[in-house]
Amino acid sequence: MDLIERGCAIREDGLSRCGWCVGDPAMRLYHDTEWGVPLRDDRALFARLMLECFQAGLSWQTILRKRENFDRAFHGWDPVRIAGYDDADVARLLGDPGIVRNRLKVAGAIRNARGYLAIEREHGSFARYVWRFVGDEPRVARPRARHLGELAPNTDASDALSKALRGYGFTFVGSTICYAFMESAGLVDDHLADCFRATG
């Protein structure tokens, strides 16, 4: 069984990577420098979660291409500003071709910003709150998966995070989206066994 069949691929630079990033330079850069790197900054985590929410039903490749536009349109993902968005802001966002113009997702981002602020008020830190669902340390499966198909779409931890966020009014935070967020933000390290980013 070669590396591609196991979910990894050899690139021109001789490095083996998780197969989902192969074929697109932006995806490869994201995989090599961001995906699975532990994030502990409140706003950075909120931004990553919001992008995962907008990704629902779409490819991450689509969201990655629009990420700078999202950052601009949502004022750097400032939860305070987003929580105060009014009808004019919604109209502005729905008219912005640089982002995903989905009325439910735009409304969801506003709701989620309000939920974020509620968590911050109650727990002092959004980062501290979400990291507690993995015991404050990145989770790494042992042994590491060797094929993308071996990775679960959700776990007990993502189920619990999804339920908790919904309790604060969040939307578009089903367990599968929460697990993708946990992988992306480094709460879970799901680099495949043959990936050069896999450590330990």
C-alpha cells in the first residue's frame, strides 16, 4: 500500500503530507503551518470556529480562499463589533461577493459572537473554556491513523463541546463542525502517521 492509499502523498520536496492538502499550494501551506497547531488566543479561536461554521456544506478550500475577505468583512472577527451588527451590517455582508453570502450563516455569526461574549463573561476566557474539553492538552490518537478513512468525524469531546456551545446560543456548531474546529485549532492532533507534521 503506497502513501497515497494510506491518506498521505509524497510531494516534490520529498515530504509526506496528509492527503487532503495535496494539489493546492494554499491548502498545503495551511496544512504545513496552521492545521493542528495549538491556538490559545481567544479571538484567533473565535475566528477559526466562525470559519468552520461558514464552511458547513462547503469545502475548506473555498473558505481558505475567502479567509482574508472574511477577516475584512467581519472586522477582524471582533466579537464585540459583530455582536452589535444591525440590519445594515447584515445587508452589507449579504452583498459582499468576497465571502459566503448565506443569510443563516451571517445571522449565526452574530448569534455566535453574543455567545462568545457570554462565555467570556462567565469563564473569563474563550480559549480556557474550549480547551477544557480536551483537558487543556492536545489530544493525539495512539496509534496515529495511517489513512484518512480511519479518522472519526466526531468524538465524545466534540459532542460535549457542541452541546456546551449550543447552550450559549451558538449555531452551526454540530459535533462534526466542532471536531473539524478542534483539529484545525490544535486541540486535537490528527496528522496521519506518515505525515511529516506528525510528532511523538
